[in-house]
Amino acid sequence: EEAAKLGVKVLLLNNPFSGTDLARFGGPRERFANYIGALLPDNVDAGRTMALTLARAAIARGDTGPLELLAINGLSATPAAADRFAGLQQALAEEPRLRLVAQTEVEWNRAAAAEAVEGLLLRHQGLQLVWAASDVMGLGAIDAAVRAGIAGDRRWLVAGLNWSPDGLAAIRDGRMLMAVGGHFMAGGFALVMLRDYHDGRDFAEVGATQHMKFTVLDRGNVDA
């Protein structure tokens, strides 16, 4: 509202308005002409890609029968967590061999994920796949496996998101299968969008809200 009074253009990055803010401000170019657009990571596609990559890797190594999956999500009140889990649900519908046997929501940190997974391991000893909405939570699951004495078990395939340094190290040494990321480039892409807008090439021709796809890193390309 203050930016509108001053004639300053606004482009949202990474997180859209939601809840009461969405009701108040609306979408790009709906209520405020200066709210020209949004560039958001495609978290739905990220969640879907992680789950399907886990399934394909398990099938490729010869796993048969239902593929038992544990989902570790951040707090669902956050749009990123909700969208990533929606992507997981899409993958479950696409790949009937995937079976979500356990799920948990934790704060976005390694210790909380480890604590939650320790309890789940007692009830779900046949887990093969771990879908974690961030690298650090995937690493927390691995910590729980170490404490349970099953580290290195060939059944475990872990997928994460963010490309954290510890996550990339885990991909290199085989503790994690893969991670999606690259959304740190959004700031640069946003500058390109703003410059194009300033120069008369309006990105709204293809949509005022743009979604940026994530990129997969695994052991084959982590150091490419």
C-alpha cells in the first residue's frame, strides 16, 4: 500500500501472499497496479520429482512389491511445506507401487527430524524410502538410522531439497540419493524480469505469476 502511494513497483519473490494478506492485497495486478508480479519456486513439482525419483531408483535396484515411504515435512502452515506435500501426493497417485506408510511434520531442523524418525522406526521397520522436504530433515532421518543401528542399510534411499553443503556432502558419499534445488537463482531471475518490464517487455504476457522449476542433483552430477 505504501509502495503504491509512491508509485513503486513490487515483485514478490519465493513466497506468495496467503490467508488474510491474500484477501487484503489480492494477486498480481488485481487490486494494486504496482504489484506487478511474483516469481515462486515450483514446490509442487519439487515434491513430486523427489518422490518419483525415489521410486525409480528403488525399482531400478530391483525392489519389488510396495515401496514403503516415510515423508518428513516442515510445518504445513507454511506454503512451501503444503505445496511440496501436494507434489508428493501427485506422485503417489501416479506411481501405485509407492506406499506412504508414515509421515511427520517438524520444525525445519535436523534434530527435530531425527527425534521424530526415531519413534517411527520402531513401528515401521520395512521403510525403504525417505522423502524429506529439506536436506537437513533428510539428514536428521539418517542420524536416526545411525542411532538405530541400521545406517548403510541398502533399503534406505533419501531425497531432500535445498542443496545445503551437508546435503551435497551426503549425496557425494551415498548417504542421500538426491536433492532438488537451485531456487537461490530466483533473485537473479527476478532482476531479469524487472529489467524486461522496465524496457517494455512485459512478462505478464506469459503470466504475472511465474513458477521456477527445481533442478535435481545426484551422485552423477553433484560435482559437474
